Amino acid sequence: MKNNTIDQATHKPKISFSIRLDGKIYFVLIENIAFIYLDNETVYLLDFNGDKHNINKTISYLENLLPTQQFYRINRQMIVNRQAIKEVEPYANQRISLQISIPTSEQIIVPRLKVTHFLHWVENG
């Protein structure tokens, strides 16, 4: 006979990621992640406090763990949390630029082919 407690525990949605730093393990709750991005072949989580955390996972792996109603992969390098988006502006060649609540050095651009789907996601969840 199967143990239902164990089966149910393995199907729970992910609620946090563990981050290893200076020999310690920290946890970042999913709702505290502003965005995830790839920089020089390293994946980082940026939380709403502006703290940057290195995570040893791929963007694709993380995309599959995150709730799609809250997170959207806007391009090959970035996944953004709906709560981090402040405004959307038109950009060249039918693309859009995102202004988010955490300051970034790079402009966040949604590619032309994803604009319609992204705007639908923003409006409808």
C-alpha cells in the first residue's frame, strides 16, 4: 500500500529556492523573486530587496518550476515576475520595453514575436 503523505509531498508546488553562500544555505521564497536572468553563462535571482543570488540551475529548468500566472519568460535570458512590472512602453520594431520596480543596468525588451502573448498574460493572468 502506498503512503499518500509521501506522494502528496512530492507533488507540492515549489515555494522557495535554496541559495548557498559562504557555507550557509538561504531560502528565497518564489513571491520574493523580482526576476531571474542569465549573465555570462550564470543564472541569477534578483529579489525585491535588490539582492542578487547565484543559482546553479538553467533558465529553462527554473521556468518549468515557476507558476505561469506569476512569472513569464520574456526572452532567452530573463524570466520576470508580474509584481515587478511597473509599466510597459513601445519600443522599436514592434517590441516593448519593460520598466520594473528593481533598477537594472540593461533595458528589458520583449521580442516582437512574444509581445501579443506577453500583453495577454499581463492583462489576463
